[in-house]
Amino acid sequence: MDRFVILSGCSGGGKSTLLEELGRRGFSTVEEPGRRIVAEEMLNGGLALPWNNMAAFARRAVALSLEDRQSAPAEGRVFFDRGLVDAASALHNAAGDTFIDTLQREHRYNRLVFITPPWPEIYCSDSERQHDLDTAMDEYERLLRDYARLDYETIVLPKIDVQERADVVLRSLTS
């Protein structure tokens, strides 16, 4: 699906802010599955939280990411804050699940994946992101490896303001 574009990378690296900017510019966007799951689990007293049960959380993220793809608009470019590969990578890391291997040929996204690097100056924890920057950096390295293994071309976004970042993404997709 060439029109499905992933924003991935380090937690706290500015993905959600970039997604909001792309939405302001008129593009369809899909919010990060993980934050939606955490909010729902916390509201309902659930245990599928990354700090309680990463495998259960990742399984829910895979399912929600598949639903997001199914319910995405039928036309036009759609930007995803994380998505199926990120969820499958987390599931593989937490439980050794091999679903990620099927993503080499199924449920494809645009070949360009935009990666936010670790950015300590803007990183912060909150009630939905309870891990520290070192954990986020480990996740970043794992995602770089997994996207490369699945034959995606990763573009590490520069640490610049959000409008310029959005311009980089859009120029890269049209060149």
C-alpha cells in the first residue's frame, strides 16, 4: 500500500506532533495504537499495559493496527503514528512471536518509513509513557533493524521544527 505511510522511531521523538501537523495540512492520519490501548486499559483497570504485560499489550497493538489498516480511508495518502510493524516488532521482542516474518510480503506500507531519532531535549515520560529514555533508545535501534530486515527504506528525520519535518516527509514522498 504505497499510500500508507509510517512514522516510527524513538518514543518521545516527536511522531505524534508530526502526525498532527500532517493532519492540519489535510492528510488522513491514524493515531498510535499503543497510546489508545494504554488509555483504555487504564480506564478499565486492564492489565495489557507495556509495564505489566508487554506480550499482551503487543498482541492488542497488532490487532488494533490491523483494524486501523482496514478502516483507513479508501483513497489518498494516510499517515500512521507507528503501526503494524512496530507492534509486531514489540511482540517478537517480548514473546518471540514470528508474526513479524509475514510482514515481508503481507500488509505492506510505503517503502519509505520516517523514523524519529532519540531526542533527549524533548523526551518526557507521562502516565501513558512510563519507560525511560534508555528503553526508548533500545526500542529505536530494534525498530531500525526490523524495518531494514523487512526491506523498508528508513529516513531518519532531522531534529528540526515540526513544519520543516513535515516538509521533509512530503518532499521525500514526491521525489
